[in-house]
Amino acid sequence: MPSSSSGRSPADDKREPAQVYGSTQIELAWTIIPILIVVVLFLATARVIHAIQDAPNQPQRLRLPQLRISSGGSSDIRRSAS
């Protein structure tokens, strides 16, 4: 008992299958959206690189609030006067 995986009978073999044409809107969308993503990534990268190149050469001193622990065990954050 032969079986056909295509589901077509031998008489249908010579007929051209129905042609399916693409959607212009979908084709434009999957072309334009990746281009926009690349442009946004390029601009973000250029902005960061520009900011890094314009950074001062001298390292900045980092000032953090001092943590003082009282004798009662509770901590209190106070800013130093310097």
C-alpha cells in the first residue's frame, strides 16, 4: 500500500500550485525596523564614546557619607563637614 506524503494525487502533479505573493507592508516592516534599531544603537554608542573622550584626565575624588555607629548599636549616617 503506497503512501504519499504530499497528499496530492498523481493527476494533480502537472498543475502549478497556487502562487502566494508577499505583503509589501510586512517586507517594509522587517527591513525598516532593524535599520532603526541599528541607527539607535549607533547613536547611543557614539554618545557614550564622545562622553568618554571628553572626560577629565584627572580622577575625581569620591566623597561618601560617613557611617557612625553609636554605642547603642544603631547606625546613623551623617555627612562630613569636609
